[in-house]
Amino acid sequence: MNHTLRVSCNRQNLKVVRDFVGEFLAEYGLSVILQNQIILAIDEIVANLIIHSNQEDDSKFLDIRLAVENNEFRFEAEDGGASFSPSGYQDPDLLEHIRLAKKGGVGIALVSRIMDSVEYTTIGTRNFCRLTKRLA
């Protein structure tokens, strides 16, 4: 992939990642809405990896890669934390979430609605999350 960034698994690095993605996307003349949607989706994935997969352990790192090929934006995050299995995930009932004023628990559903493709794979001790979004 074209652009890479390595950050420690610290919540404070979420801004670093958002800025990195925003600067990368700015080169492609996307609408502000589309840019912000992509940044939001990536922020949610990276936050989950930092908080849930790596327990905000500063000694662990995320490797982030970005690319645009064939008018498709591609994001990949790689880490060595606890893996996520989408087979055990069920989209929340959003109306029930709102009714109960629940906080959290809707990020993966949001990412799935924003991005065209969301993939999780594990190879050995490394986990990969890949997101794609068609730009035209």
C-alpha cells in the first residue's frame, strides 16, 4: 500500500490517525461528506483495535496502510492483539439502542454501512482489518 503509519496502542493516537487519513484523502478531491464518513469509519475501527484488541497497551503497535487504486480507497490495519471474529457479531437493534439510550456497541454496524467492504483475517499471530470504499 502507498502510505503507512505506525502508532502505539494509545487512545491519544486516534487524532494522529484521523489527521493521517484526512491528509491522504485531501489529495483526491472527495466531497467533505465522503471524506468525513471514511475518517469516521477508520476512527471507529482503530479505536476498537486500540481499546478492545490491545487494551490500550503502549508497548503494542498498529500498522496502518492507505492506498487508492482503480478509484477505490483501501485501508488496512495490522496488529498482534486479540482477534475479532465477525461470525460472532450481530448488528444491534438501533431503535432499541436509541430507546434505551445505550452508549457504544454500534461502531461495527456504522462502519459496515459506510464502507463497501469490511474484512477481518488472522495469519499466525497477526490480525488484519481491511476496509474498501469505491470513490466513483
